[in-house]
Amino acid sequence: MKKIISNVFKEIQESSKSTCKISGMPSCFMHLDFYTRGFFPGKLYVFAGAPRTLKTSFLLNIAYNIGVEFQYFTRFFSLDSTQETLVKRMLFSACNCSIKTFPYESPDFAGIQRLFTAGEKLKNANFKFICKSILTIEHIEIECSELIGKGVIIIDYFQMLAYGKKQHIVLQKLKDIATTLNVAVLFIYETIDNSHLKKNFLLRNGADSIFLIRNEKMFGMEIGESDGQVFIEVVKQKEGQSGNFILNYKKDSMKFYDSELDLYECENPFSSEFISTC
């Protein structure tokens, strides 16, 4: 107990040195980083939700921020998309360019410039998409063996990875990868609806944080022709508080943002010291 109390006091003391400081890998989303303090090596993060709740789009936004803006080693595993599709979606969302009508309608000149700039940054980042319809834990371990230290693995999505296998074993192996390689592992967990989120199953087998994503259509809402919202519930965190928040997104580009000001940021708003966005 003395050691636990000492650790708690140490955390309080460190926290008092700066307001809301982020000590993990920032997602660049103010509310998410407020709850998580960034993503931490060795931790397993679950992003759950029903089909068509924009889970992949949200994780692509996070992947770009962590892997390209902050240049952490990043591996994005997909079992149902191609590399070209994911790269295109990521770049168009990062640059807030409409992908809805592309290629029938091209971005304007300024948009094309932003896309090429973002593409160069992605090309020079230690970022890789691994797209296989048949993917195993062994594939993930091989592809990520060089990521020892701070980095992130993103998996889209868990049920396809665990297809034909015992889910609790796959979940435990993902946790083992996170701790052995000392990386953060984020994965999408698809539910039939909100009532089918197996919170206890996820926690019992290694999950450290669980986020439930819902969009406005699940509430019978329509925000507008160009803008939408997702509602994110922090269902459980083993080392943090629960809560909920709202994120906005542009329907034509699938760019997620906290406020309108974020749409016009040209440079990374975070410092190398990871000062909080909140």
C-alpha cells in the first residue's frame, strides 16, 4: 500500500507541473486526449461500435496524426480494404478534400497542393498499411518486430482477425504483443448494436480502455448536408476516468475535428513536449 500511495502522490505532483499534460502519444483530438492522456505503450485500446458508425474513418484520422504528424512507427492492418483505398481515404481526410465525388470531380488547385504535401509526409514517415484478407497474429508479430519502443499498431477489425479462432486467445495475444513490443495496440471491435458490447469479456482478456462510437443517425438526428457528429463514450479505462464527448466530421472528406478552428490549422498544434490540447 505504501508503494501505491507513493505512486499516486508522484502522479499528482507531476500533474501539477503543467495543466492537462499529455504523456502518451497524442491523437490530436482534445477530448480523447483529455481522457487518455495519449496512447501508452503496452496498452490495448478498443474502439467499438455498430456497422457504419465511422470507426475506420476515425482510426485513419488518428493514424495520420500519430504516424505522420508525430512520426511514430505506425502499422495499420486491414482485413477488408486495399492499401490504395486506405491511403486515398487517409490523405483526403487529412487535407479536408472531398472524396465523395472523386475522381469524377477533382479537388481545386489548393486542395491538390495539400494532398501532394500530405502524400510526401506520409511517404517519408515510418508508416505502413498491411492489407490481407487472411491475417494472423504471427503476421502482425513479424510485421511489427521493428517497432520495439514507442509506436502504434492499429487493427481493422478484431472479428475478422479472430474468425475461426477462440476470441479470448486472440485478445490475450494482442495484449502480449502490446507488452512484449512495448507499443500501443488499437483495434476496432464491431458490435451488432450498443447492447452487444462485451465489456467484461474485453476487460477480462487484456483490454485497458474501451470506447463506444455512435453517429447521429443512431439517435435519429441529421446535423446538416456537410457536417456530422459522432458520440464517443469512454466506457471503461483501467487507469483513467470514464465519460463521453462529441466529435464533428466533414461528410465529404471524413475529416474529424473538435472545433471549426481545427479545419484551418496548417501546422501541428502540438509541441514536442506534448503539451495538452485541453
